[in-house]
Amino acid sequence: MHLFPALGLTAALAAAVLPAHAATLEDAAAALGANGTKSLAYSGTGDWFQFGQAPNPSLPWPRFNVTRYAADINFDTASARVQITRSQALEAKRERPAPVEQRVDQYVSGASAWSVATAP
């Protein structure tokens, strides 16, 4: 078996490149200059698969094309907003209504969370 010597070599190399002391999360945040972070925003596009909506267990969850995903998080106020623009993807051999653009606007503040219906 060549597996055990390879694992041993991998472990030895990993230990050799690690610093003598393990950095804490606070040390990492300080090194990155992130310990004063008050908010975070990110965005993107891609695909969304709707959990729990497959027509039968052998099929994948329905796919949505996401043309806009934007999230804003405020750590000081423990709040966030997520905006999603999506439309259901057309898939061969799956009967569905004609795809329409859906706009999802979700909020959370403290212990409360809600969604706002937006006009198409």
C-alpha cells in the first residue's frame, strides 16, 4: 500500500509549512485589516435551484436563471437586505408555465425577517 507513506509525507509537509504557532481568528482579522469591518456588500449572477420543488424524487430541483443577486449586510445593526432577480429556466421534457421575471426583496433586522413583494 502506497497510501500510508503518501499521507505521512503530506502531513509532514503541511506541518513544515505551518507557522510555529496557530493564528487565532482575531489575529487573522487584524492581519487582513478586517477587525473594524462594519458592513459587507456582494453581488453576482448565476443559477438558483429551488429546494423542495422537484416534480418527482428522481429529477433535479427546478433551475432559475439569476440575473441579479445583491446582498448588503450591516454588522452594527444586525441587519441585511438581499435582492434577487430571477426567471425559471426552460428545461427539455419539463412542462412549466412560461417563465416570468421574479424580483425577490428580503430583509432581516435583529430577530425579525420579512419579504417585500415587488411589481414586475
